[in-house]
Amino acid sequence: ADVGRHQVLKFSPSGKLLLALGQEMKPGLSNNHLCKPTQVAVALDGTIFVSDGYCNSRIVKFGADGQYLGEAKVPHMASGATAVVHSVLLDECTDTVLVAAREAGKVHAFRASNLVYKQTYDLPMRVWALQMGPYGKALALTWEVHKDAMIVEV
């Protein structure tokens, strides 16, 4: 994901551009626009999940060919402020896509197949990254200033 270009780019191993999602240098909120996307997760069949985080607070789903397949808005924070989406993790075994809202200290779960909201996990600190761990467990890296970083199970 290229935050500054408002795009997600896919390259071949030799460096050839294969796919561009979003419009270069044109932020927006539509089927073919992104606004400061932060990360991607790719399914085995090539389906792409984009955390379109800084402006749009959504997860966007694209087919392997770049066709728009749908989106889900990430719930707002308790204060009413828009949640900024920073990290995305796909668990195909459970048909779940997890999205980290860093400042809120939350991870939101959606059904990967149709992006229907499942639940929210409240974590002890800001969530910086999501990763699959041993035995199919989703893990989150959490950290706050003046505190030790922690890896917690989601």
C-alpha cells in the first residue's frame, strides 16, 4: 500500500506493474478510489483486502483482477471519532478478516466472504500490527509510550 499515492500496487518478481488499485494522487471514497491505504491481505485465490485507513475508515475487497467486490466501514470510536484502520489480517480457515483500529485499541472482525461485521475485540493498548501466530491464533502487537510492547491473542 502506498499511502502517499493513494494506491495499492502489485508487481511481478521482475518489477513489472501488474495491478493498480485506486487512482494515483487522487484520494477519494468510491469503488475505484482509496485515501491513504495502509496495508493489504491477499487470499489464496488472489482476493485482495485493503485497509483504507487514514481518511475512509473502511476495509475494501477486490477480486484478483482488481474488480471491486465490496467494502465495510469500521465502527467509530466511543468518542464518536472515526477509527483509523492500520492493519489487516485474513484468516481463511475461519472466513474472518481482522482490522486494527490503532488509536482505539480495538480489532474489528468481519466475515471475509461478505464483509458482514462479526465483533470487536478491546485490547489493552494501541494496536500496531496483526499477524497469524502458532496454531491459527491471531496475534496483535500493542504498545503505548512509556509502556512495554505486548503481543496479545485476539
